[in-house]
Amino acid sequence: MPIAGIPLLCSQPVGFQYFHLDDSAVRAQMLDGWREEWAELSEHWPREQWPYGKQLTDEGWVAFERLMPEALTSENDDWLVNEMDQAEYWMDRSPRKTKTGVTMVNYNKQDALERLCYGEFNIAYIRGLARTLLARGETTCLVYRADPAYEPRKECSDWEGQTFPLADVIAGHRVRYFPPPGDPTAWSIPTGPNCHHSIRAIGS
């Protein structure tokens, strides 16, 4: 049952386009990087300060911890969206910080579902691919649009078809927004949680 009460957009595959998911080394690096970050976040940050998942219930966190490794190992982002599309995984209302504290507000559950699953899968893919390419002696990658955006951002749109150092990709992991307050002027791919750009090997 779709959490928003309407048929999921992903009833037909609409996930990001990836070029290297058939590479077992990339898959392994995706999983290793994600597990490393999960352990680091679990050790040093309370859940409400994590860079994603603000609307997940306790059941949702348990499910995401179980499902994300499977998606990274052998599935894709559409599969992850479908599996996380359960009402009990999502809060009825979303916490929002205000000047007087935290208040609960309505939110777009379909958007939250897709932002979490598509965004986090892409972030893990970018990090895993960058690590794999570096280990193979590559030094640069190409940025491309992996999925159409409703409102394309000029900044990252300007990067399409350009090459960037893999070292910068690694260094830019979440750097604009995490740890808070982040550095919004730093170079990062993706630029943020709603970015629709990814990377591929040169010539792929």
C-alpha cells in the first residue's frame, strides 16, 4: 500500500541510471563505505542529528538498516523505494526546528521516501565507485545527470560532461551539510540530498 495513498511513481522503473552496478568490486565498495559511515554515525551522533532519515520511525530505521545493504549488494534504488514503502516506517508528522523548539509538521511522505532511497543509494554508489576507480589507478571521473530533475540546479547542471578528480569526490562526501553546519561553498557531488547527478568512469 503506497504510503502517500496513491500509486507509486516507481511502479515502472524510474530510478537513477548507473553505469557500473554490474561491477562486483563497485558493489563491495558501496557496501563497505555505507557500513563504515553507519558505524561512525551510530557511535558519534544521536539519530535525530543524522544527515538523513528524519521522518523514519523506529521500525523504519530497523528496516533501512536491513534493506540498504541488500540494495547495495544485489538490488537497485527502485527496489529500495518499493521495500521502504510501508506506512509503519514513516512518522505521521515530521519534526522541524523553530525558534521556540521543535514542532511537528505535515510533510510529503512520497517525496521523503524517494529522497531517502534514491539519494542515499546514489551517495553510496558515488563513494563506492570513486574508491574502486582510485584503487585501479584512475584519477578522474565524469559527472552526468543520472535522473531528470523537476527544477534542475544550474551549478551541478554546468558540471554535466565534465571531469573531476576522484580525490575531490571522496573529500566532498556530504561536506556541504554534514557534519553541521557543513560548508555550502565546498565542491561536492552530489551537491545535496536532492541532487540528480552521479559519476561514471571516463569512457564508460
